[in-house]
Amino acid sequence: MEYLGLFFEIIFLIIGIYLYLFVRGFVKQKNPEKQAKMDEFRKENGWWLRLAAIALISVMTINIALHIQQLMT
């Protein structure tokens, strides 16, 4: 069960990294119509999404480090 928790923490870390890359504009869409919608969404919600992504990344990094430390003892 301990490894399952670690797995989900890693999944949430990946989600946080993807969200941060999305907010920064590194995630591109091939369809220009969808890309325009993504750009508009980032303009409207970028500041709080960036904060949420940074918070998620930092919390999950700490959780993963503590979880690995716990598994090693």
C-alpha cells in the first residue's frame, strides 16, 4: 500500500508540472481554434493557475521526499 501512495504522489507531481507548463505557454495545440481558446483561458486565469501549479509541485515534492525517506527506514 505504501507504494500505491507514492505512485499517486508522483502522478499529482506530473499533473502539477503539466499545469505549470500549460500556464507558461509551452503546451501547444495543432488546431489553431483550440490554441486560441487555450491562449484566452491562460490570459484570464494565468495568475492563479500558476500559483496553484507551483503550490502543487512544491507540496508533492516534499511529500515524495518524505515518503521515500519513510520507505528507506
